[in-house]
Amino acid sequence: MRKSVRSKPTTTSIFPLYILCSLYVRIPTVSSGAVIMNTMISRRGPLLALAAVAEFFALTCLAATAAASGHAADRIVRLPGQPVVDFDMYSGYVTVEESAGRSLFYLLQEAPAEAQPAPLVLWLNGRPGCSSVAYGASEELGAFRIRPRGAGLFLNEYRWNKVANILFLDSPAGVGFSYTNTTSDLYTSGDNRTAHDSYTFLTKWFEKFPHYKYRDFYIAGESYAGHYVPELSQLVHRRNKGVEKPIINFKGFMVGNGLIDDYHDYLGTFEFWWNHGLVSDDTYRLLNDSCLHDSFVHPSPACDAAFNVSTEEQGNIDMYSVYTPTCNDTPSSSSSSASRRRPKGRYPWMTGSYDPCTEQYSTAYYNRRDVQTALHANVTGAIRASAMVAYGW
């Protein structure tokens, strides 16, 4: 298990803020400050003029200090290998439970200035235990895609932050860059605590980003977020009841390919496998007999055994994309090697743009020390999907 010690701000990240405060204060003393002083001298004398200038200095420094302690300190200057963009990004931590040392990591990709004021969308990935930053932001709806071997980034043509401000949250603690200083937290997350931790995150995050208060707000996600999204939505809705103008201006939620009903999820999955010739008739019956009434997160030993049989029959197939090649399991995989194994001419609906190795690129990129530093993340390694969180659910 990686150490759960949050990285401290470096001198280089704090020092420019003090320089900025000093420069910002000195500039008005020559121009606008002199005008204020002259006006005050003519009316009430030099002492009041000096007091006014001193007050101006104090307010300016206080404002700069407040910005440094708020969202300004979380601004991403530039990610390694990032192309030039027309939007801002922020990332960092929000502590949701002081006594346990639980902190959740977020990444905000804002919409461009011309699209503002745009809605705010919270995105959650599922499993449970998968990172919204590694998956959602890097392989699905985020602003960037990652190049082979984690060498750099390129823009995602279909990024959602063209029209909305997208807030990716690694949840619960133990997923992605989110952490806890209490080991037992990794095995006792569950739906209820995850929803309440996410709600605590939101309330504190809006204090860090006050300009998003009262903004149209949506919650979205996929897979096990079929639990996360409606549960958090219900909690936000209940806390907003009776509040005339709630800070979290909740407008609705969206779920894609969500795990909501275990029975029908199993039923549809097994039929898909069988209809596509991925499992035999006998295994199809075995899966239905052993799993249909089981929990997806906590299947019975008999259901686990049936899944093992189906896995052997399926072989080396990507079950999320059965018509495309799988990635070579070695870390040295590249898009060029994948393209050599890609069938040509047999599947006319395939454009050839699909890269089955994106997971490996994401893992390589987020485990780069310079990337973690740029993200203000713990420099102890990233976890894409936490088995501990999933098994302890």
C-alpha cells in the first residue's frame, strides 16, 4: 500500500505569490495611489492620506493571500507534454474527514472564456474503485488523450469542457490520488460513506471556488456510478430542501451504462456473451443458474466459479470492445504494434482510430513524477483502479 502522506507545497509554488503581492501593491502607489493621496491631502490632510494608502496595501495583500489559500493555489500552470489550450485547469485535495485523514483529489477542466458562464458537471467513474482522473478525464470525456508510453498529451476532439466546466473526482479515498491515513477506510467505504464524503467534498469545494456557487450544477457518471450518482443526487436534493437559494444549484443527473439493477445487469451481460458466441450453451446456463440472484459486488462462490469458466472460454478478448484487438500486456505496447495486429478490411465500420492500449498510457503518464507535481498530487504513485476498495465494499 502506498504511503498516505500528502505532499507539501514547495517553496517555488509559494514564493511567486509573495512576489506578486509586493509588485501589485507597489504599482498603484505610483499611479492611482498618488491620485488618492493627493485627493486626501487636499481635503483631510497627510495623515489620513497615509492611512488610506496603508489600508489599500493591507486590503490588496489580504486579497492576494486569500486567493493563494483558495482556488488560485490549485491552478495548473501546465501539464507535461500539454498542447496550448484556451481554458484553465485546477487540481488538488479537499479534506473530507480530519480525524481519519481522508482527502479526495479533484481535477477541474474549465470551459473556455467564450462559453462562460457554463454549467458545472461533477463526473464520477465506477467499478467501485476506478479513478475518474485516469479514466474519465483521460480516456473518455476529458480535455486530453495520452500519447503512447505516457509521453505527452493531445486534445480530445469530443471533450465535454467545450460547453461545460467538468469536475473529475477520485472517490472514495484510496482511489487514484485520493488517500486516507486510516488503513481500515480502504476496506469499509461502501455506498453510504462514499455519498457523504462526496457531499462534504462539494460543500468545501464550493468554498474554495466561490464563483461557482449558485451555478447550474449536474452530477454524471458511468458503471458503478449508477449507485454513486443517484445516491449523491438524493443527498444534495435533501440538503437543499427548504433553502431558497442553495449554493449547490442542483439541476439534474446523468448515468451512462450504469450498474443499477444487479439481476438485469447479469441477465443482459450473459445473454450478450452467449449471443456473440463468447460462451458455450452449458456455460450460459451455468451463469444464469449461479449468478442471477447474486450481488454484483459480492457474488457467491458458485457465481465466482461460473465466471472463471466463462473467462477461460472467452480467451484474450476485450469484453468492453469485443470486435477490436486487445492491447499487448507488456508495458512497451505502442499504438504502432497495436495497429499491426488490427484487422484490415473485415470490419468496415471500424475507422482504425481505436487504440486498445490507452489504459497503459494513462498508468504511465500519471506515475510520472513531473506530472504528479504539476497536478499538486501525492508523489507516491497513482492507482487507476483500487482492488482493496472494491473487495472491501
